[in-house]
Amino acid sequence: MNNKKIITFFTEFENDFPKLVRNKIPKLIIKNEGKPAVTQVEKNKLNLINLIKKKIVEESMELFSYNKKEDIIYGVADIIETIEKLKHETNISIKEINYCRKVKNKIYGSFKKSIILISK
């Protein structure tokens, strides 16, 4: 996927509703003379988890567009915040994640060598 297609995809994805937002975003929209329509996800965990996963993709696409270190830090912080919410809602611990990372590193290796796959 070339950069133009990625930017187009991101723009369409960014404006896709409903989407999970940080708690203070609706108030900021109102402050800027907007009229946000909001609701809270009720007890449907699957719907909430899907919205969180969608948010991770959105934040990742946003990160992809950043080039400056400060922006990258900001984008990574957003992704980590969203992953923390996913961990909380799915009762996944950092211990479980780190174990999985170790297993995958043993089987597939890590990204330390920055190997680029040119073809398969």
C-alpha cells in the first residue's frame, strides 16, 4: 500500500463513527462550538472490545503519519493508553503479554536486527 492510499484510508477511518474517544473529548468539541452525539458502551463487552481494537488501528494509522520524534512519542502514548484499556477490559496481565513475547521471540525471533523481507 503506497503512502497516498494509506493517507486516504486513514482519513476515511478517522471519520468513521461510532468510535471510542478519551473521556474529555466531547467537552473539548463543545468548547469549540461542536455538538457531539455521544453514548457509553453498555454491558456488551464484545462491542467495547471491538471499539478498542478499532481505536488501536486508528491510533496506529495516525502514528504512521508522524515523522518528528515529539509526534511519535505522542502517538505511541495514545497506542499504549488504548492497549492499557484493552488489557483492563480483557483481564490480560503484562505478565501474560511478556510471556507471549518471549515465546514468539524464541520461535520467530525479535525485531532487533531490523530485517526487511523483500519477497516471499
